[in-house]
Amino acid sequence: MKNRYVVQFTRDAESGWWVVRVPEIPGCLTQGRSIAEGRRRIREAMALFIDEAAAEQATLVDDVRLPRDVMRQIRLVAAKRALAERVREKVKDVTRAAVNQLTRRAGLSVRDAAEMLGISYQRVQQLAGGGSAHLARPGRAARARRASRVTMAAPRASASHR
């Protein structure tokens, strides 16, 4: 028994519904308001012509019939999405390298590295490999700021005790 079927989807201009058919199975057709509905319904129709289990397990290959210019636009979107995914992977690699440089080499805290890169500190922790002890400690700059606050606060506190 065949396991792969091409399913043709043609939009009915009058009703706006999709007419769905399997050319390899004569008489097997249905309709649906959406492509998803048509896909579900064609399996039901196929079960009337071939074994029900075979219809459920069959691989359906969509052949959506649309005007040429619309199909060209769809292919363009698919190509741009693929390009965006490749760029996204490159950005992730470069960002991971920057996180490592900022936190390990420059000694910045996770929050300061996040501020410099314009991402969340949680994302910095993820890219750096999780909650390592080195990353959990504040960087030199944060420790210096904290020390200066303590130093400035100490004279006021001691002055109020006089």
C-alpha cells in the first residue's frame, strides 16, 4: 500500500472554501474553510477509499494551488526566513563570545555584561553556561561601586552616633 500522497488544495473563487483532492485516488475529494480543516477532512475521505489505518499513517504532501505571483511571494518569504535563521545563529555565536569576553576577560558582572549587550542578565547566564560561581559573583566594577557606597555611608552613620 502506498504511504505518500500528494494532496491538491484549490481555492473556490465563489465560496472561498478550499477544494481538496488526492489525484492518485479517483473520486477522493472534500472541502474545508481552511487548509488545516481540508487536511483533516481529506484523511477522513481517504479512509473511505483505502484502509483507515493506512489513511491515518499516510504522509500527505500539500500542493496548494495559488496564482504564480502569490507563490513567488511565498517562496521569497521562505528564503528570507531561512536567511534570518542563519543570521540568528551567527548573532548567537557572536553574542556568546562577547559574553565570555565581558565576564571572564574583562571581569564584568552578569548584569553589567547584559547592559553592555542590550540583553537580559538571564540570557547572559544562559550563554555563559548557566549559574557558574564566577558569573554569580559581581564583577570588579560592581564591587568597586558597592565599596564606594559603603565608604560614603560609613561617615554619616558614625556621625549620627555622636
